[in-house]
Amino acid sequence: MENKQLIKWGKLLFLYVLIFLMLREWLLPIMELTDTGYYGLFILFILICLITNLFNLNPWLSACIKVIYIIWFMLFIHTPENGPFINSFIESIQAIFTGDWTSIDNSVKSMLFLILLWMTVYLIHHWLTIRRSIMLFFIITVLFLALLDVFTTYNAETSIIRVMIIGLLLTGVLFVEKLMSEYGMKASVGNYSKLIVPLLLMIIASTLFAFIMPKKEASENLPAPIQEVVKWANSSMNTTGKIGYVENDDKLGGDFETDNAPVLNYEADESQYLRIESKSTYTGKGWERAAKDVYVNPFVYKDVIKTDLPRGLDDTTLIMPIKMDKKYNFLVQPYGVYQVLSSNEKDNGFYREVESGKIRAVVRKEPITLLNYNVSYRAPIYSEKELDKSRIEMIKKDTALSKDERTINLQVPKNLPKSVSRLALEITQEQESVYDKANAIVEYFRTAGFEYSRVNVGYPTDGEDYVARFLFDTQVGYCDNFSTSMAIMMRTIGVPTRWVKGFSPGDVNGTNPDTKMKNYVVTNNNAHSWVEVYIPNVGWMPFEPTIGFGGFDNQIEEEKETASSAPQNKADELEQKKKEEQQKKEKEQQDKLKKEEQKKETQKKEVEKNKDTSAPTIIWVIVGTLLLVIVAIWLFIKRHTWLMKLTIWSYNKKQVSLNTAYNKLLRYLKKHKQLIREEGETLADFAKRVDMQLNTTDMMHLTLLMEQELYDPNAKPKHWNDFKEYWENLINKTRG
């Protein structure tokens, strides 16, 4: 007896370990593609679900354990800056019903994901213990990974191999279990070994064969229908992933839609670019932080913020009130930021990341969200004389830039195509100053046929470089394409650069009557990237390479020789007018681009309307598909119940004959209870056997009615109501 129990538990444990490994293959790509943290805690929840099923805990106790874990998980990851937990929870539930997915708190998203995992493990447990077949889950897993490999940036090559091995083991062990049960084989180690060892040898041999055999290269061009599906899927996914500001930039590319959802309001005399952070390590696909420790400079209210960016003079200090509509755990900062003066949270401190320049508000070292705060800034003014004197060879002698900073901000990938550096050299070779070289690249984008577009951008393939693809292939893109290309081209000619993220100035929305300052509204559409170039003896200077944007030209002035300068001469006035006209032209170009995009969007919607193919956003596709799969699986599992109810309902409607109903019952008994009338067995004997197994007398009553109709020529045909009760009872009995 002990040996049987040992074999039973060993077999179950082995199966559940394989199921755990299969579920892990689902979890890994989801965590990577959605940039979700707390991997260990999700794994722990899967283990809890599997263990409670393995030991057959009381359903109510099992449910209580899981609910407690989910509540603890939500409280654990809930951040204080989102307000009281209950308020965030209610707001998130409201956001779910209104479709405002960006407003859902991370804790509620995690709750929904955990519930989905719970349901998935329950279904697998049902397949494993009741159906003794895991083939459906196996096939769905392979399809899931294959689709991710085709339609996303996730590389599922090794995952599919692992899943194939795990799936073959699972299906093989379950088949062995069925085989031994059907033939009444003794559950011993020897019998299991005889059946499972050949299976293991077959899996090992087929795996080795797959690795050793030569493989044909994948087709570069998909069939036209598949290409259309890939294009639509990429468009849908990119749209969702690229609306507004995101912190993960390791895979740049893809299309995105316009989104006018407000992010913040600020007041200023003139429009300002709002900086958030810079990144220095380019991978060929996107930007990452440098692989080293993150150093920070802590400060409190009214402390002068330590920064490597230039500031204006003391008498140029201005105040910028900022009101956030969207919750971020960092501060936006105008160029020349000097102090944080006040906010709606009085007990917090701050720190600035030395490398990226990102500023966060903290309470007990944990980042929080400030919804209202004021910053002072001194907009930098760059001397045109110093800019003209700047030379590349001066960079190494400039002590304001450390050797490490110079190395980090000159980094390019080893496999960067040589054509990028050749183009950069060709564009800049006639300019002498670093400032003019930077402007030459900015001008190149405006005159060489490049197009600003948020659609039909796409991702680089595995062998493509993001910059090279934009410069030499598509020449179509948005701010990330232009800014990344300029940053890398400047680095190839020996000029340190940083890739900067934040928001473009936004649109004017009235004037504050008290301060007389303009109010600017910044939306998700204003999420933007640009470049900071290191000018020797001047410092870091921002440049706007994206066509259609105004840029930073208003920060340059001629060197003033005396404290009280004379009025501008006519040449200065003409130059100022020239700059204003240029800015006006760029504004008109930007407005034109916006109108063209809106026109394209309208045309696109009209085409979709005519075709009746309103493409949903990817989140609805995912949620809808999952719901359909769950409903389909539930209907499949419960098919005996609802099919029988449907049969009863249809028979009530049709008032069928006794003969029809009796034959239907025999088919149900054969299919669901393996009760088959043997050759030569009378109806009465068969009825006794059925009643004995089902613990009822209904089959005998129904059979007597049937025999009367069959063998008594004077008997009247039975009406439905005469035998309905017996028949329904027996049909329900076949469900167990």
C-alpha cells in the first residue's frame, strides 16, 4: 500500500512540475513585453495554486488562501503617491468600465492578472485529473509562443523547444496512465519504466536530431496575407505602447496614434521644453542606461539643484507653476532648473540622478507623485562667439567633462554600419565649429527628403540597425528616429551627445490674469525626444533635429561687451526678424504635418468603416481573445450539461415519440456511462442493470412503457407527458 501511494504521489508531483514549467513559459514573455516586475511573486502565486490543487484542499479554504494572497500582493505593490488604496481601487474599477486603461492602478492590473492565472491553473487541473489530456493546453501554448515570435520582438525560439519537450513528456505520461488503467496493469515502478523509458529515449533522440540536421533559412518575405496581418498587428501594438511618455526605450520603433489626453499644465512667459531624463547607451535597437551604479544628489526644498546643464544669470530667475494631470513619480524640469520651491506634499525630499538628470520626489527613500509644484529656472543663454570658437579637438582638453563622461557619451555599438559615420562626416566636413556641425545635421534632415510620420514606421529586423534603417532605407519617422540618428552621427565624428526625453512645449491655453503668464497645456502628443550636444567651453546644449518642431534657437545671443549694451542696430533687428520668420515657417510646417496626419487618420477610418473592419486596439484584442478562449473552454468542459438541457428543451417543444426518446437515452447511456445493451440481453434485463448502477427505478418504468408500445398491438402510443419524468431523470443521471 505504501509503495502504491509513493508511486501515485511521485507521478502527480512529476506532472505538476511539468505544468509549472509550462506556465513559466507563458509568464516569461508576458513579463518581458509588458515590462512587468515582481516576477518572483507571480511565480509564488502559481506555486500556491498548483499546491492547493495537488493536495486537494477544501475549495473554500483554497479560495481563501488565494484571495488573501491577491489582497496582500495589491497592498504590497500599491504606491503611496496614488492615494489611499481603496480610492485607487475604486478609480481603477471605474476606469475599467470606461475603457481608460492608462488610469488603472498597477495593483488592480496585477489583481486581474492573478485572477487570470488562478482560472488558468484551475482549467489545467481539470484537464489533468478529469480529462487526463493536456493536448489542448499544449497546442495553445505552442501557438501563443509562435504568434509572439512573429508579431512581437520576443524571441521564442528556445521557448518553443522547451515547450515541445515538456508537452511531449506531459502527453506521454498521461497516455501511459490511460493505457495502464484500460488494461488493468499494476501501478508499479517496473510497469511505468517499461512504458516511459522508451518515451524519454524518443524525445531525446528527436531533440538531438532536430539540433543536428541542417536547417533552411527562414523566408525573408512572408506571404502577402500574412504580411497584412503582421502589419496590422504591429500597428495596433505599437499604437498602444507608444502613446505618451514611457520609461523603457530598449526597443524603439513602431507606429502610434495621436492622443490628446492632458498630461500637465504649466505657466511661463515663453514656451519651454520640459526635460525628464537622458540616456547614453545605444544598442542598435534602442537606448538603455549605462551598465553601472546609479549615483544621486539628494536635496530639499529651495536647495540649489546640482546639474551639469548651463543656467542663465541670477537676474533671469523665473517661476514655473506646474500642475500634473497624469501621475508620474518624477518631476518635469525646464532648462536652467534652479530650485523646487513648493508642492502639495510638504514632508518629502528629492534626489537627482547624476547621469540621467531625472529628478524624483521621495518619502523615506520611496518615489512618490507630486501633482502640484513650483520650480524656479534660469533659462540658459549661449554666447554665439563661444559657439563659433568651439572645435572637436578642444573636447579632450575641456576639464568640465570627465574622461568617464566623455567615454559614455561617445559610445556606439561595435556593429554600427560604417555608412552612418561616412554620412555624418560628409554632412559636417565643411563646418569647423562643433555648433555648426550639429546644425548641419539638423539642416540635413530638413532638406534631404526626410518625412515626419507616426504611421508606417515599423521596427528594425534582427539584423538591422535602428539608425541605419532610418537614414538609408525608410527616411520616415518621428522624434525618436530623428533624435537617435543625430546623436549617433555626432558621436561617430567624436562629439559627445546625450539622447534626451521629455515633452515639447505644448499649446497656449489662455493667460493667468494675476501673473500675466501664459498657460500651456501638454498632452500625450507632446511626449518627445531630442539631443544634447557637448560644446567645448560652453557645456551641454539642446538641439531639435525633428522636422516640424521649433527648437531652441531663442537661447542664442551675441556676446555683450558692456553691462549696459546699446540698442540693437538694424542688422540685429533684421536677424531677429529672420529668426522669427523661420520659427513661423517651422510652426506652419508643424501645423501642416498635424493636418496631414489628421487627414490620413480620417481617410483610414473611412476605409475601415466601408469595409466594416473596425480594428480594435490591442488591449481589446487580448482581453476579448482571452475571454473567448475561456468561454469556449468552459462550454467544452460543460458540454454534457448544456447539451442535455438543450435536448430536454427541444423534446419539450416537439413532443417526441417514446421510441425516439428511448433510443436517444440508449445513446447517452452508452456514451457517458458505458452502459451498452449486450447481444441477446432483453430490455428488462438491461433496465435492471441500468437501475442498479444508477441507483434508480426510472429505467424499468420507462422500459415497461416501451415494451407495451413494442409488443402490445392494442396499446395506444404514449404521449410525451406519460414518460417525460422518467426520461428526464435518467438523462440527468447520465451527467453524474
